[in-house]
Amino acid sequence: MAAEDIITVSAEAIVRPGDLREDFIRASGPGGQNVNKVATAVQLRFDAANAEGLSERVRERVIRLAGQRATKDGVIVIEAARFRTQEQNRADARARLTALLARAAEPPPKPRKKTRPSKGAVERRLKAKAGRATVKKLRGRIADD
């Protein structure tokens, strides 16, 4: 296991080569006879449920963020067939996995601080409401006395 094979996203998200599995499949779409002969598309499988380099918080978030790309067993499947070469598709799949892990590793947002409108703002709102009610009341039919 070489150091360059390890993908470090953050302190909470480290991907080891043993957590990844790459299968090369035939890509669909344009490309002529090359499409039918060469398996250039890559199917990257990342076992997020059993990956040792993920903290519990990141593990739960990455599976939730993956959506349909995650299986019931917690394996994230990323298919890359954008390019015509295996190497480019491999790099694309790894980049997409890294981006997904980076989103999952972001710190949680700060809790919302409750605020209240000022007394003057409440008074202005009520005054405007009363003004609109008066305008609407004046739009009605004129009663005959």
C-alpha cells in the first residue's frame, strides 16, 4: 500500500485502497465499434459502511448524501463513462467520490440563533395591516340608507 494510493479528504475522511473496488464495463452511447469492444467505463465501489478511515458522523452523512448510489449494505457505487479512456474515467470516478466525501466531512452548520422583531417593527407591520384593511373595506359596495 503506497502513500499516494491513500486519498485524504480531511482528518475524518481517509480512503484506503482496500476500501475501493473498480470494475471496468462497456460504456453506452456514441463511439462506433470501439464502444462494443473496449471496456472503458468504470464502476467504482466504495464500502463506506466498513471503511476504517471514516468517522461515524462522516459515514452516516456520506451514505445519506449518496442517495440512490448507496446500496442497503452501505456500498457507494459511482459509474463514470464520460471519457473514452479507462484512466480518465477512473480519475473522474475518484474525483466524484472525493467531492462526495468532502461534502460529508463539512462541519455541521452553527445552530440558529432565535431573534425577535423590534417593537417598532411590530408596530409598523400592524399599522400597515390596518391601512390595507381600510383600503379593502372601502372597495366594497356602497350601502343605500
